[in-house]
Amino acid sequence: MKKILELLERDASLTAEQIAIMLDRDPAEVKEQIAECEKKNIIVGYKTIINWEKTENEPVSAIIELKVTPQRGEGFDEVAKRIYQYDEVATVYLMSGGFDLAVILEGKTMKEVALFVAEKLAPMEQVISTATHFVLKKYKVDGNIVSDKPKDTREVITL
Amino acid sequence: MNYESLLSQKVQGIPPSGIRKFFDIVSEMKDAISLGVGEPDFVTPWHIRNEAIYSLEKGRTYYTSNSGLLELRREIALYMERRINVSYDPANEVIVTVGGSEAIDLCIRALVNPGDEVLVPEPSFVCYKPCAIMAGAKAVPLVTKNENKFKLTKEELLAAITPKTKLLVLPYPNNPTGGIMTKEDLEDIASVLRDKDIFVLSDEIYGELTYGREHISIASLPGMRERTVLVNGFSKSYAMTGWRLGWAAAPKEVMQQMVKIHQYAIMCAPTASQYAAIEAVKNGDEDIARMREQYNYRRKVIVDGFNKMGLSCFEPEGAFYVFPSIQSTGLTSDEFAEKLLRSQKIAVVPGTAFGDSGEGFIRCSYAYSIANINEALERIDRFVNGKGAE
């Protein structure tokens, strides 16, 4: 199963049939295992990595550091939950170090980010402070280098 | 000026590479997909490249000792102990060369006398025969067979040995067939050679790229180290083709002669490449494993693809090539390759580029992304099975 997950993590577009060939397994069995992983939420979702900068859109991404007061009996989970339920929020991590929660917003305008922080995050009673960092340029995303695909510069035929 | 009479008869007698014309057509075609490349598609891992950069920053731009940096030779010796279980003295039995190709040339030149016979299993890489001829020897092809998974058999070897036989080339894992020799297969060969004065040139450049079982070196079998020149390099295993770095390991007596040729012809292998290679051989085992895993996935996909379209293809266990038979199409290898290129813009290498016995086969490399391989397979299927062809 680990191999199936590794392959899908690299390339979610692989079909169960293709994976079965690559791993020398029965396609039905692979299909079943993938379904099982989806059911157990081991496979949480499938997504496509898009370099929006190459399109006409020019969305902004921001990383917001939050210092928060943990709740009695709930720790940070309850605060995190209140935050991640906003559709605007792409990612939420609990962090060690100088702040507690990292909140990542994707695909917004600068104004939208600013408003979201000012109106939604900062006023929460558990939030002690916020620091908003805008992403200026993405070089590598989830293991994928964002710049133009390297050309195959090998000689076309070598023996 | 009459060049023909001035130029070396021996060199003029060697035919140029048979695929030149074909290569020219492919090069002109802008959007062709090539499965013809004999090198990894991976870039050399960054930590290895970085060591070369560092060596340049440090100003290490001088010659090294003729045989190569001692530290590199030590690491190579450790590597051989670790991977193939054979011990060599880094001071006297290892030489760092300009690619595996130079090591092959050194070995042949150090061993053969005019008139000696060099046994070359075919289909195989193209350099053994010309090297033998240039050294004044005669290259004798040993035709290996599809039904034997292109292994060299004891019987084939025995039938070819004459009193003039000096050297057996053992090119496994094999380019172009992907065939390998198991321990038992090698034992058969060793049993023939042990009581004879015949040397083995074991070209193990694809030794790290075997699938499902570990590569065995003939030098690790009892009594064989003393009669073997082992050739290996960094090109395929570490994706370092452009660095031009290989090595040979051999008993001291042979190595002394090889070093002389290298010293006068080459001086030493490129210094920056040698520093990069130290990093590769010391800390590169994981890179090899990672790339091997990717090749293995692609191998499964391409073998499956050829078999499904009806071009029978034995499952290669080494290197990064498949060698499907195209006899069912009624075309020769050359015709197949050229027609495929013109109608579907897919470049493969006709089997005949690797010896006459490659007739009826094509070599396809799977050192390409899965997406590329799938696209190529689709087009070859269209060509073979006439789905919308021409």
C-alpha cells in the first residue's frame, strides 16, 4: 500500500490500471486499496498544482503567523477549527517555536487578505497577535519546481 | 592530396556508426519523440554537482595523479567491496578513466597482440569491436539469442574459443538487450575459463541498474579476479554521463600496463569530475536506489505496452532498455525504425546498430518520463496495428 501512496503522491493522475502495471499487481486489488485509503481518509484528496502566475490571474498567497491562547481542555484544536472552517483558508498548521498557528491563504487579492485578517482573525478572542507575510515568488511547490519545465537537452540518439 | 593513401588503413577499415543517416533525420524533426537516448534523463544529483562547484571555487584546477585522486580510488575500492564483494588495492589496482569507454580501450590495448581474438557477445554496445581492431586484434562475434534472454551460454563460448582467443568481453547488464547474467550463468562461463589463459573484460557500467536481483560480478567468483578486468563508471548509476568519468580495476600486473597507456594518451581524468565522483560514490547510494525505482516503474510500463501491442518483448532485468522483436511486422529493423519515424515521429534505434544479430529487433530506452513513454507506446501501437496509420 505504501508504494501505491508514494506513486499517487507524486502523480495523482495515475490510474489504478497504470499503478497495477508499475507494481506488478492485480488492477482490481489496487483499485480496492485506493478506495480503502480514500475511505479511511489516508488519501485526503487529489489536487493539481497550478502555476497561476502563467495565467492571466495574479493571485496573492499569504502566510499568517498567529499567537493564540490555548483553551482549557481543548488545547489549540478548537481555535484551529474555528479558523480552518473559513473557505478562504487553504492550510492551517500548529507550529513549534515563536508562534502557534500558521495560516496560509491562497489565491486572494492583497485587499482580501488584509480584510480577512483584520475582520476575521484578529478580532477572535483567543488570538493574541497576527503577522501577515505575503509570498513574493514561488520557486518550488510540493516538490515541484515552478519555473519552466527543463527541456530535454540530451542528444536525440546515443548508443 | 590523396588522403586515402595517407590515412591509416586500419582506421579507414572501420565503418562509421551505422545510424548516422537515421540520426540526421531525427535531428531535423523538431517534434519527434525519441526513445533512442542511451543515458539517464535525471540530472546529476545536486549534492554531487555542488562538490564539483566547490572544488572549482577552491581552485582545484590542476592535474591529479595519473591514476586519479587516491581518495577517489579508495572510495571506489570500498564501493566494490560493498556492492560486489571484491577487494582491490586502491594504490595499484584501480584507475580512474575518462568514462567507461576509455577503460575498455585501455583494457583491450593492454592485453591483445596482433592476431589475437577478442570474443564479443552480440548484440552489444558498439565500441568493443573497433577497439579490438585498432589494437590489431580480431573481434569474433558471439551471437546471443532472444530465447536465452540474450545471455551468453557455456556452449556458445566453448564453440568460439580457439588457441588465439585472448579476451572475452562480458557486457552485462547488457545494452541494448537489457539481459543480465545470474550467478549460475556466470559460474558456467567461469568454469570454461578457469583453466585457460583467457582474460575477461567485464563491462559493468549498468551494474547498479538491475531489477529484482542484485548484480553479480564475475570477478567475485572463485579464481576469476586474477583473470578479470572490471570496468565501471559513474555515467549510468549516478546520472553523470557528461562528466566523463569511469574506472577499471584489475590485477596489478595488468593495471601497470593500462596506466602507461592512460598516462601517455590522457594524462588524468578531469579533476572537477573526480571531486564530484568522490561525493557520488561516498554518499550516492540513495540516489541510485531512487533512480532505480523510477526506471523499474517505467520498465514495467514499456514491457507491458509492447507485449499488449503484439511486439513480443522479454522482460529485461537490467540497464534501461527494452529490445522487442519486430519480426511479426515483416519489416527489417532499419525499415521499421525509419517508417516509424516518418509516420509517427517516434525515434527508436534499429537493433542492427548493435551488430548483425540485432536484425529483427529495435532498442527502446525507457530513460524517459512515464508520460513520454505512454505517448510513444500509443504511437507505436498505431503504427504496428494500423490504427489510422499512413
